[in-house]
Amino acid sequence: MAPLPDGFSYAEWNATYNALSFGIAAMGSATIFFWLQLPNVTKNYRTALTITGIVTLIATYHYIRIFNSWSEAFTVASKDGGDYTVQLTGAPFNDGYRYVDWLLTVPLLLIELILVMKLPQQETVNLSWKLGLASALMVALGYPGEIQEDLSVRWFWWCLSMIPFCYVVFTLAVGLAEATSKQPSPAAASLASAARYLTVLSWCTYPFVYMVKSVGLAGPAATMYEQVGYSLADVLAKAVFGVLIWAIAAEKSAVEESGKLLPN
């Protein structure tokens, strides 16, 4: 929980305010949608869809906390109908909620993808443990650098967190390719492939946002870019990714119910 820099313009404050509001709306709406869809998929895929809803529910809670913390850190006022002025209240802005959220949700995101692909049980267990632990380690290694102002320290922790990051991304992009090709219909295979690559794409956003304060940007602009970047990446990685998980579950349920599921 680093102190906020002074000198925010209204545009910078408002961009972050809107990004956090969007995060709440997207995650909350997605949670309701996923859980309403549970009866519409077969029993085999309800666990994956339930986890998807849990991920967005956790994210909704933490986005509310981040939004409230951001709002309490500032006073925004307009005198005599003039331009808005933004001033710090002295209340701390707690961005640590993001890392608590990621520590809980990132492993679950990978587990829900593995579950919906319906791999053999032993492979499902092994991959869930390996990817879950690697992703949790990635988040844990990233946090010490996030709260540092010393650029050399930030880069040190960034490099460490990229080791498990690269392992997870490689597994998604290459390791699950064969399992994707064995999905029961071309549509299911296409959706599973899209979910894998969306995860890779959205995850690759995070290291670049993390580096915002390490490449010369500082002050209010850096804080704004960081908050907006993380918020957009979260919506892609959780809400949009969850829609793909639901689509895979719905497609495979339809194939099973029509009796067209290929034998193992």
C-alpha cells in the first residue's frame, strides 16, 4: 500500500474511477449470468461453471473494495461551476486487494479451463496442481516488487515472477494443444483453443502494466495507466474468459445430450 502521488487531474482521477466501476459491473453481471446458466449444462461441466462464477464473485468483491478505497482517497469538487479539482484526503489507497484477488482467482481460472476440457482424471489432477501452484507462485513473487519504488528491486521481482509465468503460458499455448484437438466437436475444439489463447493474451498484458512504473513513468499518470490497465486485463481474463468457459460447457453438453459424444 504505497502512498498516492499528489497532483491528479480530474481526467486522470475519472479514468481510474470509471475503470474500477466497469470492473464491478462486468464481474458482477458475469457472476449472475454464469450461475443462472448452471441448469443449462450437464452435470459434467457444472463444477467448471460454478468455479467460473466464484472467480467473478471474488473479483466483484475486491473491485468494490478497491473502488471504495480509491473514492475515499480523494475529494473532488467544483467551485462555482468551474473545473473539477482533485485533492488527496490523506486516506491510504489500498491496491493490495488486487494481489489478494489474483492469489485466489488465478489458480481457479486455470483449473476451470482444465475441468471443462474433461481430460483423463489423473491428467486433470496433475495439471490442476502444477498450474495452480505455478500461478500462485507467480502472483506471490510479483507483489514485493509492486510495492517498491526502487526500480532495480521492481525489476528483480518482475524477473522472478516471469519464471512461473512462462511455464504456465507455455503449457496453455503448447502443452494443451493435443487435448484441445480431442474435443468432441469442431466447435468445442475451437472454443477451447480460443479460451487458451485469450488467457495467454490477457496474461501477457499484466507484465507490461507491471512495468509502467519501471520505464520512466511516474506520478498520477503512472498510477492511472496501472489501474486502467489492470482493470481491463482482469475483465478479459475473468469475465470474457468465463463466457468462453460457459460456451464450451454448453457446446459439449449439447453434443452429449444429442448422443454424438465420441467414445474415449
